[in-house]
Amino acid sequence: MNRTPVVLIHGAWLHALSWQSWIDRLAGRGFEVVAPGWPGEPPTVGEARSPSVTTPSLGLDGLTDHYASVARSFDTPPVIIGHSVGGLVAQHLLDAGLGRAAVAIAPAPIAGAPPALELTGRAVRSVPPDSPDDGTATVSLSVEEFRACFANAVPEEESSCLFRHYVIPSSGHLLSDLVREDVTCHPRRRVDTRNARRGPLLLISGQEDRMVPDSVTRSVYKLYGDSTATSDLKQFPDRAHSLTVDSGWRSVADHVLLWLALQGIHGTEP
């Protein structure tokens, strides 16, 4: 029996270790799961937060190319599951034919969708005026900011715990790439939503999400309306942007497993 590969792509401000529960859950269903960090991401949260660590310049091109290489490393196209910025990358890779199927969870908006207001505001403020112009500026969230815009649907104690275990600074360059609009829109935000040859796509939103509001994800879903390829939307009530990592993660993961099974995709196949 062959194991179906799955690539997990985390979003801004979370470390790759935030996927560990998903790795265990999917692997327990027979999938071959990898959750590589972003280029240059230190192996631990503590190292990623250290002021002595120099973060390499990372934009949307570098991030997308990194995960394209991961997807190409398998003998068969993997299932690609991404959260936030990772959800945007997952859609781009599916459109490019590098994924068998994709799940975009609270995804940063593709071109043509309304902006994610909280994400936009942080990107605009991402690089202080006195920062060196070398592309290495990072944006950190305080525990209060994380609580307000990321984990607003869980108790404060849980939000603080999530912050300690998983939150790291993110690339200011990348955040700026995510909010360029009109003619300056970054090309990696452009997806052919009419592509009928791509694999199935599941979009997931949390209806209490302040970072990427449910309304934004619904707008993205509508953009795919002209494609005959499978496009589905699942909305989770009372869930915020932390829905992949907080105490309710299992309900999201299990819905993804059910959806994959409905597409005929299982962990082990002949």
C-alpha cells in the first residue's frame, strides 16, 4: 500500500511545531505527513524569538518557491494544507498543478478578494522607518495583540499558552507582499479561479476570525464559482484565526479528513 503525502504550511507568526497535533492525527490515518518550516526558520520557538538570530529576507516568492520544491519532492502530487499565508500558498500550488488537492484554512486573500483588514494594518506598520533596508525586518506580536486578533475566541489562559508555545516573529517583507493591490498586486497572489483542471479545493473559515474575516474567505469562495473543478466552503462558528492550533483543532482536522475521503483520497491507497 502507498501512503498519500500531505504537506502542511503554517502561516505568519506561528512556528512549524504548531502542526504537531495535525501530524499525529493525519499520520494515524495512514498519510505521509511533512510540515517543513519556512526558509531560515529556526528549529525551536525559543531560537526563533532570540534577538541574536538574523532572519533571512523572505517574501512571497521565496515562500511559494520553497513549498513548490517540497511538493515536487514526492513521487505523486501531495495534498497541500495551509493556514493563513499558507492557505494562499496552497491555492497557488494547486493552481500550478503541484497538488492533488488543497485545503486553505483562513487563507490570506488571493487577488480579487477583499483585503483582510487586520493583516493589512499589520503589514502597513510592519517595517519601522528606522529599520535597515535589507529585507530582514521582522514583525512581532505581543501577547495582548495575539489575544486580540488571533486567539480571540478562546479563554485568555489558553491564548497565553498558545503564545508561549508557538508564536514567533514574521517577515515584514512577506506581510507587505500580501497587501499590494491593483496593478502592484504580487503575482503569487494571483490564482486562475476558473481553472477546471486543478484538483479539489476546500476553503475553511472561522466566523469569529479577526485576522482574516469569514467574509473574506466567503468572497474567495465566490471567485471560484465559474470553475467546474470542486470548490467547497466550510464555516466554523465561534472560531477565530487560531482554529488550527487551539483546543478545537481536532474538529477542523476531522472535517478535513472527511472531506478528503469524499474526494476519494485516503491515507493509504493501492
